[in-house]
Amino acid sequence: MTALAALPTGAARRVVYLGTPEVAVPPLQALVAAGVEVALVITRPDKRRGRGSGVSPSPVKVAAGELGLSVSHDVSDALAVGADLGVVVAYGRIIPMSVLSQVALINVHFSLLPRWRGAAPVERAILAGDSETGVCIMRVEEGLDTGVVYDRSVLAIRSDHSLTSLRDELVQASLPALLRAVTKGTGTGTAQQGEPTHAAKISPSELQVQFTMNVREVVARTKLEAAWFMYLTKRVRVLRAQPSPNPLPAGTAPGDVLSVGPAGVEVACSDGAVLLVAVQPEGKNAMPAVDWANGARLGTSLTAASLA
């Protein structure tokens, strides 16, 4: 079995950075601001991001250009810059053993490992109704997020968190631990303890709101900022929703529209009601849910209308 490259015993003198999306930008900026020499930034290739035929660079590539750093799309280039440590933040690809055996890599992972190993740890924590999550600074090895953990920070998941706000707080929480690991050394680390869970990428179908779900399940999906339901033949994206404090009237069925008012559209679920506050109907701009309801001449049941 091929061995992993040895970690620096103290501060890293030269670093290669691997990352792609917006969440990977603040850690890169923090390393540079701390005086860490970033010899190379490796990111995913330019891709189409939105309508049109043009392609655009990843957020990390843009940030690297602004910082005057060299950029590559080839992970094997990590071997050619004399780095004694690699830092990985949401790079988005499996790193081959041919690299791991020659450059020691640590990863900023946004969960409390071994819970939520994989591509969508923040989303999975929200969907599962976890009360807390956090950040682990861990060793990158062949297994998926299985390496030893050098440092971690715990963060409570509040009822007002959205995916964006929780990610932003996790990124900020990761910076002190990452800087310690790079500028002072990682130490020996500790093996992960507990039952692993897998954070598979979220599929569009998982974001569909079914009003036969309970209130927590419906609201959790809306916190991912891409939840949707069908009304007649159109998708309606739910931008903001919250539990309703009102009890369900007797004889209510899931999907029944209980009220429409300035606060939103109150809809029955399996164990209570949810208040749709802001929505975006297919082909239209975002709007208050009450405006959508009035314009759509909402019937008495969202579920019955979708099945009609």
C-alpha cells in the first residue's frame, strides 16, 4: 500500500491550494493575508455558469488572479512547485494517490466527522434536523473524508439559518483552525470516532416539497434555498417559509390552503401547518407568497390542484 506524504513537523513553508466555489475563497485570502506562501492554486476548469455560450472561471480562480497567484486546472501540477503542504477546500474532485503520496494534504470539511462525510455535509445536516454542525481540519487520504482530525470547531444550527448563512458562518469558523494548522503545524491528530454517515449530493427531486411531509421536513427543504412544489403545471420555488403557530382545524388534509394574508399562505402538512412567506413562480420574479396566491387565484388545496 502506498504511503501518504509526510506532513511538515511545524509551519508549512510553501503551500499549494485546491478549491473551487465561493466558500473556498475566504480561506485562500486568509492564508495570503497571514503571509503564507501559496505557490499554486488548483481549481476546476472554467465552465458555463448560467445562460449563454460563454464560460467563466471559478470563484477561486478569480480570487487567485486578484491575489497575483499562479493557477492550474491540473491536480498533478501540485507535484511541480515544491510545496510541503496542500490545503483543500471544496475542490470538487477526488485527489489521486499519485499526488497524496508526494504532497501532504489537509482538508477543511464542513461537518463534525464522521457525521456527514461527502459532497453535501451542510445540506444534509439541515435536512436531517441536526442541532449542531461544525468544521474539521483533517488529513486527506484515499478514503472519502476518513482521515485523522487535527482541529475542529462546533457551531449550533439555529432556526433562522439558511444554507447560505450557515455556510458563511462555518467558513469564518474554519479560518483560525486552518491558520493554526498551516502556520504552527497540525500535530498528530485523532482518529474519527462514531458511526459515519454519508452526505451524498442533493438531487433536485429531494428538494421537492410534498405537503404530506411534516412541518420540519418542509421547512428544512426551504432552508436549502432551492425547494419547490408543483401548482397546476408550474413549479413554484419556495424562497422563505416558517412553521405556523396555528393548530390544524379538524378534517384538514395535507396541502389544504388554510389562510391567505399579508403574512403569507398557510398550508396544511401532516402534523401542522407551514407559512409560505416568499416564492418565485416558474418564469416570474420573486414575490411575496400572498401576491402569488392572489394572482394565481389559489384554490382550496395545493395538492389537489397539482393532481388535477
